[in-house]
Amino acid sequence: MLKDKYSILFEPVKIGPVTARNRFYQVPHCTGMGHVRPQAEAAMRAIKAEGGWAVVSNQETEIHPSSDMSPYAESRLWDARDIPALRLMTNAIHAKGSLAAIELAHNGNHATNLYTRAPSLAPSDIAADYIAPKQARAMDKADIREFRCWHRMAARRAREAGFDIVYVYAGHHMSLPHHFLLPSTNDRMDEYGGSLENRVRLTRELIEETKEEVGDTCAVAFRFAVDEMAGADGMQAAEEGRAVVELLADLPDLWDVNVSDWSNDSATTRFQPEDGYQTPYIEFVKQVTKKPVVAVGRLTSPDMMLSMVKRGIVDFIGAARPSIADPFLPQKIQEGRIDEIRECIGCNICVASDNLSVPIRCTQNPTMGEEWRRGWHPEKIEPKGRQEDALIIGAGPAGLECAMQLAKRGYNVTLAEAGKAPGGRVLSEAGLYGLRAWKRVADHRVYDLQQRANARMFMQSGLDAEAVIELNIPNVFVATGARWRRDGVGRSSRQPIDIDKDMQVLTPDDILAGIVPATGPVLIYDDDQIYLGGVLAEHLNELGHDVILATPASVVSPWTEHTLEQSRIQKSLINRGVLLKTSQKLTGANKAGGVLSCVFTEQEQTLNCGAVVLVTERIRQTALYDDLKARNDAGKINLTTLKLIGDAATPGLIADAVFNGHMAARHFEKDPMIADQEFFRREMVELPAEDMAGMNPKTA
Amino acid sequence: MLKDKYSILFEPVKIGPVTARNRFYQVPHCTGMGHVRPQAEAAMRAIKAEGGWAVVSNQETEIHPSSDMSPYAESRLWDARDIPALRLMTNAIHAKGSLAAIELAHNGNHATNLYTRAPSLAPSDIAADYIAPKQARAMDKADIREFRCWHRMAARRAREAGFDIVYVYAGHHMSLPHHFLLPSTNDRMDEYGGSLENRVRLTRELIEETKEEVGDTCAVAFRFAVDEMAGADGMQAAEEGRAVVELLADLPDLWDVNVSDWSNDSATTRFQPEDGYQTPYIEFVKQVTKKPVVAVGRLTSPDMMLSMVKRGIVDFIGAARPSIADPFLPQKIQEGRIDEIRECIGCNICVASDNLSVPIRCTQNPTMGEEWRRGWHPEKIEPKGRQEDALIIGAGPAGLECAMQLAKRGYNVTLAEAGKAPGGRVLSEAGLYGLRAWKRVADHRVYDLQQRANARMFMQSGLDAEAVIELNIPNVFVATGARWRRDGVGRSSRQPIDIDKDMQVLTPDDILAGIVPATGPVLIYDDDQIYLGGVLAEHLNELGHDVILATPASVVSPWTEHTLEQSRIQKSLINRGVLLKTSQKLTGANKAGGVLSCVFTEQEQTLNCGAVVLVTERIRQTALYDDLKARNDAGKINLTTLKLIGDAATPGLIADAVFNGHMAARHFEKDPMIADQEFFRREMVELPAEDMAGMNPKTA
């Protein structure tokens, strides 16, 4: 049986004074909730525990006002007042039988202290790690003593808040212990700088002091980036990375090892398609320490997990993103429901949420971040009400999700798709270079629907209003998507771009449909500025085209800064020989080529090209919906439900379409007032008692 | 008497059903506090009322979850739960005898609804106004009806929260009424699009409905940008701008008029040195309406204010930034204390705070944003304790502020400066092209110190430790600043840059000191990436040099995006003929010139130049402090206080130095525990009662 095959993954493992009930370990990851949204954070982490993660960690936790990550919504434990918010989380995790871990952090020059206005600290004088007008001060001995004291006090508060595992954190270039470890940020000449032993000193002290303070009841974990993935220019697993592990070997109760920086640790499938990609870097660790080891690498394959444990590479299967895409991944493996796993597609929408200081989102799991606010559970949904049948038109991400959830609720679901295969934009975009893994969004839902007797899918079934009426299904969800504009209207121009008829004009939809640009260079004009323009440039280059990418942005695909991909994209395009024309608007095209105008000076240049691909805005495909609505409003037909969902309602990311389809399914037959109340549920700032409301500000 | 001269400014003025006690009107401005920090917001606004502003407005106030500006900390009035937080503010303003105004806003496609995940709305289908993967949906008639209803309900809640003036807002390209007004964002074909009358329709309805709802007790103000400052490409004051005012003439109770976009309305002195710069655009308004008019333009001169009222240009002196720099500006004019006004320098640090979602800061007024948290008052400070004398070494921004505040507290203050004149970096940077107004930071403090019998300033008085000891003052504040590195170490390289001895290497300090680069192009290498590199490029170009600006950033001076200056800077430099080399690190310099390496590909190029100016990082000037500290620690001298402040402690902005000097003066002789408590005072999220803390997340 499948269950037995994977039983080794469900053995309990001791970590210092505590014991994890199985080998599934949600390593610390950011959520955009933290101290700003503690109830949402607690509810989300509890879902992970419920889904079978034996250890559920929080995220980097500021231990002092001099490590103030505002406006980013991390965890906070500056003093005792922060304990109740964190206790919400530990209580909720314990209630589901799991261990709660906390990642104590002082972010050094990675914290700009914008809110507290405290000085930033670092091993050596150094600029802030963000483009911020602040330099961190080299810590003197008194600073180091104080920092150690803050860390110790934070450990004490962490235990009081109910955590079972307390981290010392040296990873992602984001924490003081890491900054002390790396020669590039530590040029001290005292006993905390120079030799590796000196650079490790602070980490050793922190681990020792944390054990001293809470080690009798809490495990002390050490999170360490063994390799900077910068070759000889950085710390390497085979060199100092290993030496650090050797120096500290059995001192921590657990090693949580990864690679830095964040963009390497959380590599997207676009640039790192292989699951388990960190294994070559971390596999030495268990040879050096007798303590349990956890590692990550976008692990979603149970067989790979099994192999990693059996081969003695790790004791725990670490996960951040796979636990976001499927909080019930452990339970599904334990119950042999492997095919039901909702696999992470490695798109980093989760990372983008945190970078935008808003609650975590996930393309695959639309309930992520909505556990508290809307009461959504990733595996449960309310059974159907009085209605029996639903028709969903369009099998893109919104249509598929809506159909799947309605089928789960028990409706008889008919899903009609005009194309040959289900998936819509997911299917077509997954055909582009680098995005293959995105197809999992469709695969998961198609598989699920195929298992259900109450769901029918029809391909090549483009419907018009008459056909819809003929089907006689009273509840209709229209997910007909959006198509890219062909006239150049977009962020930078509200007027159509003047393009000569002799110039071939293509849209992303044309390229996705396999239309090949004419001979001569192809000019991609990216006024969308999200991800697709850059993907198309790579894709067409890969197909052998001579590609020019012009954009009004100062970099290629600026939005992908949030998914940690921007510099990789620009580097890849330059190395491929794609000609980049940044800070340029396309103002026209004629026989001589595309006419570009500098966004700063309006100076024009004309670039020879044989075709122009316009990536600007999308047009919602609402003709069918409009037709049905007009007839329904006029009383000519009598649909109980007629709802526009996905990109046809509001063009956005695939994640937005999935979310929108999910919400439509949840809200179907629900009292709109109740749905509205959930939408409004939010965390508010505590105010003084009413009689103090008129209080004048305190004056010195 | 001065008081009488300005008495017209202190006449009461009726606004619909309410009366302002004088003509000083703080127009709506953002604070980075809003719904996230309501107590801080209330305390700050109350200080303005106390300082004499007859009307104190809040900031754009989201009226519905589909106008969710997260992560920006604006005001929020989605439903009744938001009323108590806003009532804190109105109560505090009323207690000081002023009127409270609220700017209701639906931000249309300027709101990306990252937190709520609601669809964005707009007159026409259009991309989000930020680089966000979202398009706004064209509102249908039902959407417009709903929006009007939301606005009406928000007005009702605003009155309940205690506001006296309720705004309809069509400015800064940031609100739905504005989007409907502008042809560039409204291509509707129904009665809400096309002719100006149609485009004004929504605004008219909102004003009428707001009056209907609350107009009996509240004034209804209309904030309108009369000119987009884009010539014929946008709305112009002389054309449609005037026509809008004519169409609505006496409908609102008050006209609050300005120019758009935000960067034009809040122009910095660097690009718009003239106070009252909006007058040519708005002066027609009072000819068209009989209702009172308020306008802005960085007005700090009482004579200009007087003239504007006398000439019938405005009824109210509007201010955002001048009221931030000096909340007591009205009171100072009323009391004839004109010389004591702390004039806005037009640096937009206030704007940057809001853009960074942290509480508002001000270069001139270090108490701004600290009224609640630290209990700081811009005009009051605790009298001195037991100590009598203080020595401040260095008359830069930190030293001047510290000296001034200590003198206010009653200490005998000795301020010693090595240079010829007080001001430090403020004085030298104000000598650069475009930054002249920054000198006000020094002027205000020098003037103040000159009035005080207990303060002495000594110029050309560089002190060494022996000289300090000789002075025999037990309390020493060292504000010796920082100097720019000469070795190229900075964000992009932790190793010195290899520069041939034949190449002239200059630092910003050299340029500030008037050293002239050698013949041949001068290559400015800006690895600081804040503002100075771009300023130096303009300055040296202005002096006739052939200038190259290289930077690892993708744009020039990227941080100035926060101060709304970035695109102006880049445009100015290109138009001046400065050669820009973005995304380039400087890796060396030799006889052939500067060697640049692409940050993406490491491809190298060499650019001919005669001198290199390195704008990378700064070195804190702590030699004197270190010397004194060593002697004091060793017991050789016995200083009661020895404190490093300003850039010498932590290099940052001028605003940071002023703040740090201020804090040192406030904390002098204060119990550190109490100072610490203030530092920690903060607004926290309300948690459920203790017995619910273990509650499991709600599941559907």
C-alpha cells in the first residue's frame, strides 16, 4: 500500500527536548501578516498543523526596535506586549498536535528602522541593504553584549509565548549572525572578525545562550545558508560552509540548512525547474552533525522525500512554498492520496505578497491567507444548497477552480470550453519557455473533476447565448477570459498607437497560439510591465528569432522584482542577445520599423523590425455574458444565476483568476450579507477606552 | 505693529454652515499614519490646531474596500467600525478650537486592492495606476449608483465621526471623480463621458448628494486640480479647468484648488524654487465662484499670504508642507514672531515617509510624527535638570538642533564649529545647484541661538581632546559628521576600487569644498543612489563640466522616487547632455578612463574621463569622540556626558541628523528607562479576549 511505502516519513523524530510527530517540517517563511495581522497568521499556521506538518514555524521575528522591518509585516517580539499575539499562533498549532517554532532575528543593516528611527547595526560600517539613505554603524563590544542580551530576552519571551523550537538565524544575508559570518560584510579586526572561528563566535554565543536560557524545554535550531551560490566570491558549501557546520556540529539541536540569498533559496521554476535543487549544497551536513537536519528545495514529490530520508540526506522534509500550495500535503501522503496533492508551481506569488506587505497569496491554493478573514479551509467547503445544476463556460483558471469547487459542493457541474484542451491561459502560457510548471494549475483541477461523477467537461464547445439557453441550466458562470489588445492602448498611451498597415502586428495571444512573426527582428513592446513581455522575449529568442524588447519601464519586467526574478530575467535576455530598449514608449511603426520615444526626453529613434508584438492591456471577453444579461434583464430568459468571473470580470494574475473562481463557488447560494461580512472581517488597531478618546496629546 | 499688519489673516470666514476662526487652512495631506496609527494621527493633527490652523484636514480616506490603498497607510472609513479611530482626531482638533475636515476618496484604478482583493473600478477599462498585475473594470450604471451610495454613506459616517467639513475629491489623478473628469481616463459614450458636462456629472452628483446627506451641519468642500501641467495634453486651467469651475461655481461650500499630478502639486524647491507657484493656475477661481477658495503653493511668507488675500486670489491660506515644518506658523504670525517661523525647505521627506508607509518625518521639524509616541511638542521642551553647561562640537544639522534645544531647556550652551560658518553639510549642500532652500535648516537654528543669552557659538574652532578638556564643560555632545569615502567601497563593492594614481579621485566633500575637477569629462560614480550623485551631476554640468553619471541603479537617484523627483532629475540630466550609464558598477580607473561593468552581465567598457567623483559611502568622523571616550573610560578625565550624535553616530539624511540632535537634547538628564518607554510606545492590533486566544480558525 502507498501508505506503508511512505511510513518512514511519518516516524516521530526527537529535536533536543521536544519530539516532532513526523518528518514534515514547515520551515520559517514570511506571510505579509506577522505582527500586523496576528489572527490571520495564527489561523493560517494552524491549517498547516491540521494538514500534518509536525513542525510549523513562524517567520523572521524582530527581537528589538533596532531591527524594525517596517513597512514589511514580519513577526515582532520587541517586548512582553508582543507575546499575546504570538500565543494565538502557538495555541492554535498545539491544538492540532504540532510543534511551534519561532525564528528570532536581528536584521542588522537589512533593517532600515524606518518606523523606530533607531540606528542600524552591523559588524562593520556599511550602507543599508535596501536603497535607503542610512548607514549601519559598526557594533562595538558594548553593542555586541547588548545584542546578545536582546536575543536572550527574546528567547525567554518566545518560550513564554509557547514556542517549542527557538531559532538562531544566519541566512538570506538578512541577519546579524549571517553578516558576522560572511567576510564580505565583516572586516572587523577583533575576536569577532578575521578567521572563520572569530566570525562564527557570535553565532556560537547566541546558540549557547539560547540553550542556556530555554534549552531545557525548547529545542534550539540553527538556520544557516551553507552556500551563497556566488562561486568563489561568496561562502561555498564545500569550503567555509562546511567548516561552519564542523565548528558548530552538535551545538544546535537541529540544523535547518539552505542556500542564500533569498532569490536562490526561493528560486522560481522559471529559472530553477528541478525540485530538490538544494540537495547538492546541503547533503554534506548530516555527515558532519549527529543532530537532525531539515532542508528544502520546493519538494513536492513523495518519492524524492522518501529517497532523501533513506539516503541520509535529511531527517526532516522542509517546506515553505509546497506547504503554502498544499497545507495538507503530509496528510495526503499519509493517506495515500498522492494524486490529490496540489503541487507548488514555483511562481513566487507568495513571495510577492510579502514584498508588498499584504497577506500571503498562492496561485494554486486560493484559500491561502483567507483562513481567518473569510474562514476558508483548503480542503473543506460548504455542501450545496437548493440549486442542483451549474454551467461554467470557459475552462481557464477561474472556470476550472469554480467548477471543481462547485462539484465538491455537490452540484451537477457542466464545464464547457471552446478550446481543444482545458486550461485556458494556464495551458497556453505553460507552453512558453520557462513556464512549464504552471500547467499544474490546470492539471490538479482537471484530475479532480475527472474523478467526480457529478462533473462533466466538454472541449471544443464554444457556446453562444442560444446554445446556453438550450442547455437549460439555470446557474451560469461565465469565465471567458480576456484577450490582449491589438491597438497599443495601455499604461503609457490611452490612444491607439499609429502602426502602418504593412507592419505585422501581433499580440501575446497570437504568439501563444503559435503564430510565427515575419522575417526580420521582432519588436516586443512591453507596456504591461509585469512578466509576460520578458517571457515572450525569451520564448521567441529560443525559437530563433532576433528579438528587441522595448518598454517604458527602466528595467525589463519590473513587477518581477517582487517575485525575486527581475535581475535574472534581464541578465538572461542580455546574454541571449535580446536588444533591450528601456525607458522607451512605442509611438508608432512604419516600414522603417518601430518608432520609440524616450520617456524622459521624448527623443525618438526608429528600430528596424519585421513584426511588432504589443503587450499592453487586455480586453475582457464579455460578449456572451452581455448577451445573456441583456436577455435575462429583459425577461426573455430566466437565469437564476449569471456571473462573470476571472479575467473576464477583472484581468489580473492567474492567482487572481483562481481566487475569483473559488470565491464565486463559495458564495454561490450564500446570503450576500454573510459573504460581505466575511469580506470585511479585519484586524484593527486597539484604541484607548472611550473616556480617553478626547484626550489631548501628551506634551512634554 | 506686525500683529495688526496681518490681522486680515485672522478674520473668521464662513464655510457653508460652519465658520473657521481664521484664514489658515491645513489642506488634506498624507501622513503614513492613517488607519494604521490613529492615535499618532490624532495627536499630530491636534498640534496643528493648537498652532492656529483654523481648519485641519485628514488625508485621503478610503470609503470602501474596493478603494484599498494597502500597504499605504491612508485614512479608512469603510464602515462604522472605523468611526472611533477618526473620532480621536476630531475630538482632539475640536478641543483646540479648530474645524476638522475629511477627504473622502475612492481611488479608482489608483487603488490596487492588494489587501481586500476587490476588483478595481474606473470610468473605462484601464490598467492599474501602479505597476501592478491588475486592470480596473469599466463601471456600468449599477456600479456608478453603488459608488454614489458608498460615498453618501461615508459622508454620513464622517459626520458621525465629528467632522465639520466633508470633501469631494478630484485631484492628483488619484480619485474616481478625477478619472471621470479627464478625457485621458474616460472614454465612455454614455451620459458620464464625452462632453465636459457629462464628465462633470459624477462630481456634481457627489457634491449634491453629500450636501443632501450632511450639508445642514457640515460644509461640503470640493478639491479640484485645475491644471495637469501637461499643456494641451492635459486639462488646463485656462480651458476645461476653468470650465469645470464655471459649471459647478457655487455648488460646493468651498473650493480647494491645486494642480496635478502629486509631483506638480508638491513640487520640491529643487525643481520649483518659487513659493506661491500655483497662483498663476488658480487665481481665476475666485472670479468664477462666490464661495470661499483655498489654495496652496508652499506658502511660508506672511507678506505673500497677505497679498493673496488682499488681491482676492484666495480666502484661505492653504498649506500642507509649511504646516508640517511649522505647526505653529499661524500663531507665530499672529504674535508677530515672523522670524521664528520654521520654513519648509521643500525637500519632500514628508512625502517620502508616506510613500514608505511609515509615519511622517520632516527635515525642519524633528517632532513631526513623534507627538503621540514620544510626546514631543514642536514648541515646548522640558526645562533643564541639575546640569548647567553643555558643549556641542560641530555646528552641522545635529549640532545646531541639539544646541538650540539645550539652550531652550536653559543650559549654558557652547557650540564650537571648525568651519567658518555654521551649518555643516547643510551649508555646503545648500551651495549645490537646486538646493539653496535647504540652508533654512541652518538659518532657523542659528537665528534662534543668536537670540539666546545662554548660547555661545564659536566658528573656526576645531577642537582636539586637549582643547575640550581645557574648556572644562562636563557634558559633551560630539557632532563631527561624516566624510565621503575616497576608496569606492559602497553598496556594490566591499573592496576598494582599483584606481590608477594618475586619475584624479574626488569625493563629494571635495566638490562641496569647491575643488575643481581636472580637464576632461568628469565621471561621477553614484553607488549611494539617494540624491547627491544626481545633484552633483547637475551642479558640475552647470559649472561647465562635461559630466558622465554612472550608477549600478537602473535609474538615476532611485531613492528620489519617494520624493517625487526621480523622473525630473533624469530628464534634466539627459537634457543637459549628461551622459548616463545606468546599471553599471565602477570596477576601476586608469589612464584610459573609468572601467564600468554591467550589473547584469559583467561586460566591461572604459569611458574616457579626467576625474572620478566617488559617491559611495561615508566614514563617521569619530576620532575626537574616540579619544575622549578612551580617556574618560580610563578615568583620566571625568565627563558626565559624552555623546556622539548625527552623522558621526549614524550617517543618514539631514532629517535624521536633526532628529538625532533633537532627541539627544530631549533625553539629556532624562531617566533612560522613561526615554526607552517613549521609544517603545506603539499602536497594536486588538486581540480577542484571552479565553478566545486558543480558538481554532473558523472553518466553513
